Amino acid sequence: MFILAFLPVVIASYKHTKQEYCSIYAVATNCRPPPDEFLHIPARDLASDEAKTGILEDAFSALAVLQNEYYQIGRNTWPSAIDWTAAVTETVVSGMLSTLTKSIDLIVPGITPSIREAQENLISSVYDQVVGYHFAQDIVAIRDQAFDDILWVVLGWIEAVNFARSHDGIRFPEAEHSPNASFPTDVHAALALLPWRGHLWIPSFQSRAKSFWLLGAQGWDTALCHGGMVWNPRLEPYKNAITNELYISASISMYQHMSNGSVADKDPLHLQAAIEGYKWLVNSNMMNREGLYADGFHIGRRKHGGVECNIRDEMVYTYNQGVLLTGQRGLWDVTGSPSYLEDGHNLIQAVIKATGWSLKTNRPIDSVDVSAKLPKWRGLGRGGILEEKCDASGTCSQDGQTFKGIYFHHLTAFCRPLDEDNLNDGDYVDLDGFIRVKGAHKSACQAYLGWIKHNALAALTSRDSRGRFGMWWGSAIFGNIHVSRASDGIDHDAVNATDYRKDGTPNDDLWGRDSRWLPGSRKRGLDKQVTLEDYKKMDMLDSTEKPLRKPKPRPSDPNDRGRGRTVETQVGGVAVLRAYWDISQSLSS
């Protein structure tokens, strides 16, 4: 299945036009020395951008609202989510738990046993809901869905594994940390050595991740485009950014986190998959001239024997720029090649620029005020605030409402500080090179902090009286202006840009004529993959329902339009606040 594919001549060569950087784990030959910068702007004082503990409290409040409003005890899930957005929700909740276990002492210092017990009770109570979701997750349904749906499950349970290990190590440092630890027969030894109870769920989480990685890996295909992941096996072949990014990030995460402390436990198949998947993606010409990933490739003239990815869909979504960051960071951690980090920083900087933010001046390019006039659309936002094309008009689907939270979750993973303690054991390590890369990585992530803060504070303004986050974070910043798709300043009719995550896949030769894929909120209980006959029935149902609906008054808050505030928009709020807090803390330490 995992064979190194020769790349087609019609596809651009590897994106690094210069020689690649030398790995810190290999003696330098035919490579550039490790870099000492990833961002070419003057250093500046960033103390004013550091997050105060109030941001951590806001992040916890967002988590509490997420669980109170949307998680249903008894059903052990977020019932208004669909399968893949529930998997993302679990991922973000597990990530936030990791943040709490490291940082809660900064809010309420655990200086007495009773406070420590209260901290433990709080964190474990949320974790219990994650465990409950492990049993409620509809694994039968997900197995039959698209390959991206399958791979979200992998990342979610690896995140839960990482939290369980972190919490066990921080809160129970003297315990035996083996996931297969048995109960000592002596009560004194049991009290002293038994790991945190949540640690015992790690094998179950790992098993779920492993089985779904194996399912997801079946999407790797070398018959078309000389490699790459197919998105949906029930449509005409489409190799899109998100499925390939998920495959890369899930594969390297499996290699890093599935073992239980022994290098011998690591499966080289996972590493091979991540490296080959990354090579294919960066050589696929899927990145546009702005340095952002377009959505994906169709295969032209397929009915006439065509096998090349040569029809690119130019739609740009925020999450297509985010998921890969976890893979790039993981590949650096394992291989020691700074080229992966450089690619990640270039992608982050392209995203920030596409929101209308200047890293050089640490402020928006365009003036931002409450004059009820929208700043210019810059490609992925305006006024320095990350935005989907559906945000301002209030037309996002359930899928689209999830994307920005995904971006900030993976940005948090990428900007973790480089740590000497995590260097691979081996015969050779270029410590001087590592120190240079460590400084370059920290300096670049510091420069992003003003932008992250800008987005976090904007997101906070989108909350309603119940603490629920809206989808359009810039709404209040821009004067709560009401705009439509015709007046939001975005070209929604751009050539070869199909917003299928909002409207579903077209019924044509490129996407498929036998069936359509529809975003979650429109499937009406059917599988996302619906036949044309099913779709006609849904249209008939819509036409019979519409006359019975009374027209709704225009909401005063633009974030109450469309789907309004949902579990997915709340996840976005948790993720951006956590990103601001975690990245700020890691850079100040």
C-alpha cells in the first residue's frame, strides 16, 4: 500500500527551491546548515501581547459553556454535532484539559490538599465526559464515511492519550506510569504506586486510533496522480488538501504517541506514511500563489484514461491551512529536519497576511473601527481577523462552522517550544544547530502572538449573554453590520472555486452524477452520501415545508443569523483562547 510514488512531470518540483536544511540528527552533507530565523522582521518587545490569567479563565468559561449547553449527560455526546464535528469537539476538549492540568495553579494555587482535590475533581469531571464519548461515538457509521471523517477520529483519541499521560505525570509523579499497570495486592503499595485512574483508558484510546488509522490509510492511492489520498470513494476521485493533511498528521502522531515509552514500540509504517504523504502533498501543486492550500484536485479526462491531478479547485478554507501544522511539527520532532518547520512557518505567515494583518507593524493593514463598514477582504479574513467566506453573510454550514477552531488547535500544537529533553537518542545530535532552530522557532511564534491576541479578543466580543461564541468574530468589531453574500466584498463566483462544504458537491462529471455529498446540516438524517433520488425527495420536503414557516424577524446580532451559535462555534471559541494562552505561556517561560 505504501510505496514511494514517482511524481508526474506536470506537477511542480519540491517547494524548497533551495537546498533542504541539514537534519540535526545527521552529519551535514549537501544541505544547508540549520537556520537561525524563520521570519525576516526586526525583533520587538512583545510584552504587551502576553496573555494574562483572565484569558485562561475565559477559556475555561468557554469550555464550561460548551459542556453545559451542548454535551448531554446520559447520551454521552454532543447530540447537535455530526460525527466528524463531534470528533473535533472531543479533540479540542482533550487539548483544553491538557492546558488546565498545566496551568490551573496560576488561577487557584493548589497550596492545600483540599484545593488539590478540588482541582482534580474539576479536571476529572470533564475527562469523564470524554471517556463517556468514547463509548457513544458512532464508530459503525463513521467507518462507512469519507476518509477525512475517519481520520478525525484518529487525531481525537491521540489527543486524549496525550492528556492522560500529561495529567498522570504532573499530578501523580511517583506512580507507576505503565498503561498496563495492575493493582498491587498490598494496599500501601497500591496507594503509592497506582497511576491516575484516567491513565488506564489509554489502551482503549490507542486501540480506537489504530483501527481508524488502518481504515483511513485505505484511501492512499497510487493509480491516480501517482499517490495521494482520495477524499470520498463514492464520488468521482478527488484528492483534496484536508484528507491528505489529516493522513500526514495522523500518521506521524501515531508514530510519536502510540508507543508506551519504548522506541521499539514505534511502527515504522506510520513514519513512512507521513513522510511519503508529505512528499506527495508538497509536490502536488495544491498551494496557490498566495502560499495557501487550495482545496484539491480532480482528474481530467478520466473517462478517456486520464490519471493526472490537473484540475485544481481553488476554494480556500481555513482548516486546510491548519491541520498540516501538526504533521509538520511532528515530522520535525522525529526527523530533526528544519525544512518541515520552515514550511509550517511559511504557511502560518501566509494565513496571517491573508487576514489583513501586518507582522511587521503588529496591527491590521486596513483601519478597523465600528463605522459599520467592512475592511477589505484579504483572502482568509479582514481587519486581521480569520474568517471563512460564509461568516459575514451568516451562511456557514455545520462543516464550515468548525473550521476556524481546527486551525487554532493545530497552530497551538505547532508553536509548542522545542525542548532539549525531547531530542531523539542516537549517535549524533547537532546541538548548535538545534539551538539555532529553537531560537528561530520561538522568535517566529512570538511574532504571531499579536495576531493571535487580536483574534482571541475579537472572538470574545462575539459571545452572547449565555457565553456562547458566534461564528463571525469580527461582527462587533465592524459595527454589527448586516451583509449578504452580494455585499460582503467576496467574489463568491470565482472560477474553479466550489464551496461544496456549504452547498454540497455539484451534480456533474467532475464530482459525480450518480450521487451527491451534502454538508451535515442538510442531510436530514440520511447518510452524507445521498443518491439523486434521495436529494429530490429532500427538495420536495423543503418545498412543502416552506409555506408553513413564518418569516423570522431580522436578528439584531449578525451572529444569530443562519445556524446561529452552535457546538461548533463554541469549539472555535475554546480553541482560539487556548491558543492565545498556551502559546503566550510557552514563549514567556
